[in-house]
Amino acid sequence: MTRDFENKTVFITGAAKGQGRGVALAFAKQGANIIAFDLGEKIEYPAYNRSSNKELEVLKEEVIALGGKIEIFAGDVRNAKDVQNAVENGAKSFGTIDILFSNAGICAYCLSHELTENEWDAMIDINLKGSWLVSKYVIPYFIKQKSGVIIYNSSVAGLRGMNRISHYAASKHALVGLAKSQAIELAPHGVRVLTIHPTGVNTPMNDGLAEMEGSTPIEIAERSAGNLIPVPWVEVEDVANSVLFLASDKARYITGSQYLLDAGLLTR
């Protein structure tokens, strides 16, 4: 097995489960050091989010079992002190940070005019402000070493409108504007910035959304996706493979772009 990321350090938010966990394990298999950041506790909105520190500890055990190195940090991406602590102490442990996969995010259904202000704020603050905050503290390391890659996990909802998730779509569209602007700012420093746009992914978030709707994950996927390739969703390893490619030297001239992993959905 090739180890394309030997001695590289990757900072991952929302790392304890779902896409973040899959990406962390994929990088660990490729020799990367992992700085894993996740909430580690339940939050009020959305109600299905039942994060716990145990998930971070399990991830740590899995990375170590692969022969990898990992530092874990529990915190809220909306809290600058939490983020700064994880970035600074993670970088201190491994010397620097080379790659940021900004993945922490939430989703929930509601018509736009029926959202509460708190629900809107939670969606925007976690999905958008949280992504910006992490980049704010990681970017100085990239500028200093004149290299780095930022990959924001957006969504197909970041490139189109979607029913009953206007606050989610707004947050994911905004990541595109953030990434494109940072790509311009950071290109002189050898730093690349991208967004990825998966269709539905087979993760615990699907289970949570189904629970809120009194439905099943497959029913939710079939109702919302409309993938051109006849699959209800893509798998976590598909996301991980895409992130590894975009973070690698094979993608050295890709920046400011939106990478689609949509099973053809946006072609319809």
C-alpha cells in the first residue's frame, strides 16, 4: 500500500463519525497524523445529534490500531477558544498542519418561514461560521510554510435549491463563496482551497433525519436525492477517496473549484 501522506498532518472537524471518521481513517492508512476535533456532547438542535466523547476515543483506538498517530479534541466549532486550542495544541504535537478537512455540520428539515431564529442561527453558525473559524486559525500555519490544502465539505445543496432545507442550502452555498475567496487570497502562498459536493451519503446523519421525519433512511434518500446513477446515496469511502485525491499532489493545480460527487444528480 502506498502511503502518500506519510508525516503529513490533517486537521478534521466532525471527525468522530460519518464522513469525518471515514476520512480520518483513510488518511491514517496513508501515513498521516490526525488531529480530530468533534463536539463530544449532545446539542439542542438538531435533536438527533447525540455526540459523545466516547466516539472520539473509539476513533483514537482505531487510528492507533492502524499504526497511526492521533490527537483528539472535544469542542464546539462555534467557539473560537475551543478551535484555537485544538489547532495550536494539535500543531504543537505534530510540528505543523498540512491539510484541513472542514467537515462539521448539521442538517434538519423545515420550511424557511417556519424556522425559528435559533434554528437558523445554529445552522449558519455550525456549518459556515465554524468552517471559517477553523480556517482562520489554520491558515497562518499554511502561509508560514507556503503550502497547504483546505477542503470544505459542502453538498449538492451548495449548488442548487432544495425543499425544506433552505438554511442548510444557504450555509452550503456560502462555503463556495468562502472557498473561492480564500483560493484567491492564498494562491500566492502556495495554498489550495476547494469545496466538495456530495449527494446524500450513507452516514448516521441519514438515520437522524429519518428519525425526525418518522421515516426510514432509504425513504429519505429516495425522496430527496434523484441521483442519475440509480443509487440512494454514496458511501463514506467515496467521500474519503475524493478528499485524499484533492489533498494530494495529483490535484496540485486544482483550487477554487467545486468537486462534484453527486451520482449525476445535478445533471438532471
